[in-house]
Amino acid sequence: ALPLLRLQMDNLCVIYAESLYPEKVLPTILEKGKSLGKIKLSGEYLTNSVLLDKLSVQYNNIKDIWTESCGYIHPSKAREEASKSYMYKAETIFLMSHSQV
């Protein structure tokens, strides 16, 4: 579930940036192909870190959730462990369903 949550948080950052700078963020992303972090408005780049700092005023745990979910997007030990656990469960289910009992 964390990878999906992280994906939605990426979307949240884009929509939040658009709410701060109406009709400036989405057109730049969609029409010019710029990534969110490369857009500079009001003297600052709209990186996820900057946007999460602003969002954390209203949602105090959002940066913790972001940090935890990063491991499932970028290569990390957390993703490796989750993958091993999933593969073990999948293999066990497969073997149990194909065993001669």
C-alpha cells in the first residue's frame, strides 16, 4: 500500500502547488514537460520538500509518511525486504495450491 500512497502524495504535491500558483504549475508541467521540482515561482523551486514543508503546517505527519514511503519508490533496503516477503508468500501459496495432498 505504501507505493500507492507515495504515488498519491506525488500527485498531492502537484495539485497543492497548482493551488498556490493557479494556472502556472499544471500548464508548465503538461505543455512544457517540466518536472515539478524544476519550476521556480516566487523565488523558490517547487520541490516536493518545499511543498511538504508547507503542507506539514496543516498535516503534521505528512513528512514522516513521505520519508517512510520513499523506500518503496527508490531502491532501498525497505523495498528489498518487502519484495522478499511478497515473493516468499507468493511461492508458498503457489506450492500449496499445486501440492499433491
